[in-house]
Amino acid sequence: MIYFVGAGPGAVDLITVRGRTLLEQADVVIYAGSLVNPEHLSVTKKECVIYDSAKMTLEDVIAVMVPAERAGKKVVRLHTGDPSIYGAIREQMDLLDEEKIPYEVVPGVSSFFGAAASLKKEYTLPDISQTVIITRMEGRTPVPPKEDIALLASHQATMAIFLSTGMLDNLSAKLIAGGYTADTPTAIVYKATWPDEKHFHCTVGTLAQTARDNQITKTALILVGWFLGDVYDRSKLYDPTFTHEFREGNDSRS
Ligand code: SAH
């Protein structure tokens, strides 16, 4: 069996119990060395063989997985955050299907959850935004034209922008073209949950300069929207006057 495991955003104790147990049992681990905290490897068995996928192609990865699995070994493919977000796992799973090799996916804490925790913010606030758009700027990897940042920005929903720290002038221009005002609150979260995490509050207009001033060029998430502000309505769920399945409200009008 091959296990695609989410390592979590950085802090070594933010992997799931299931993921940690699989790492302890693994005979082979292929980890994304550019972003996965190498401390995760300290729980592996002495004889476990470890590969850093940063130096490997998709074919190299499959060429390690297939013979190992056929020899009855337990293989863990360790991805940063959650494997379903920019993890390039689909192409691995499709090649494993061709080889009739079984696999499972173990979810992880994505960095955009780690970032909200670091900022102590909630992405979904009543009356402010009930939607989170997870996206990226187009770089060397294309983004479908219908998902251009300016089009997505027109919703004024909460945005969590991955893989874009090198393109912040352009990102800012697109956010403004899409309808966000230059004063919209924005945060840069660098290495969320790692010991050297940093975060910066700025605005859509000051985003690129803030990153330059603080030498942030990679491993950061850009979070945009008024969820970072201080104005919102209370939730209905915990409103004393609101009745729902588990609690009778005390509204004298009802
Ligand atoms: N699967 C991962 C994302 C991989 S794409 C996840 O669920 O988080 C890599 C991008 O994720 C980076 O360019 C950066 O934008 C973001 N990223 C990953 N780890 C991060 C962290 N700890 N803090 C901030 N951003 C992070």
C-alpha cells in the first residue's frame, strides 16, 4: 500500500495521528523536501529509506513507489499541508492505477488553516464573507482564464492566495482591477506554524511593498478581505433569541 499523507503546515505536531503512525511504520518515505518539515522524519524506523522529491521527477517518484510496494513495503508519500491542495497527487494516483497499485490518502492541516490560526482570524464572518476562494496567480503553471484573480476578486469573498509571493505587484493590481479597494485588509503569513513564522498586516495597496520591506519572497500565503477587519454581525447559532435543532431561543416575539 502507498499512503499519500498530509504533513500539515510546518509544526511537527500538526500532522494527524494516522499520518504519524504511518510514518513510524514506513519502510520507504518520499517527502517534499522544499516544504515539509524534515523533523517529521525523526520518527521513522532506522532502516527506513528516505527520498527527497524536490530532486525527483514524477517518473522517478513512481519508479521508487512501484517496486517498493510490490516487494511488500509500506510506502509513505509525504506532502506539505493537505495533499489535495496544489499537491500534484492526482498524476501520481493515475500512474499507480495503471500499475494496479493500491493507495490511500491521509488528509492534513492545510497551510491556509495554519495561517488563520496564526492570525487568530475566522475566514467566514456573518455579513462579511461566507465563502473562501483558494487560488493562485498564474506563473509557470497556467491558471484557467475564467479563474483570473480579477474575476475572482469581483466576489469580494475571503481569498487565500497560494504560490504567488513572487508576483505581488501584479496580484495587487489584479485585486484592485477586480473591485477590491486599495484599503482592503490583507495579511502575508510566512511559514505559518513553523518556529520562524512571521506575519504582516497590510492592505491590498501596500501588499507588495510590505513583502519587499520584510524580504518575504516565498513560502507565504496572501489572505485578503474584510474578515481581517473588525466589523461583523454575531452568528445566529449562538444568538440567545435564535431557535434551532438543539436549543430553544428566548425571543419574546416567537
Ligand atoms: N498542499 C499545501 C500547499 C502546497 S503549494 C497546503 O495544503 O498548504 C505551496 C504553497 O503553499 C507555498 O507557495 C505557499 O503559498 C503555501 N504554503 C505552504 N506551507 C506554508 C506555510 N507554512 N505558511 C504559509 N504558506 C505556506
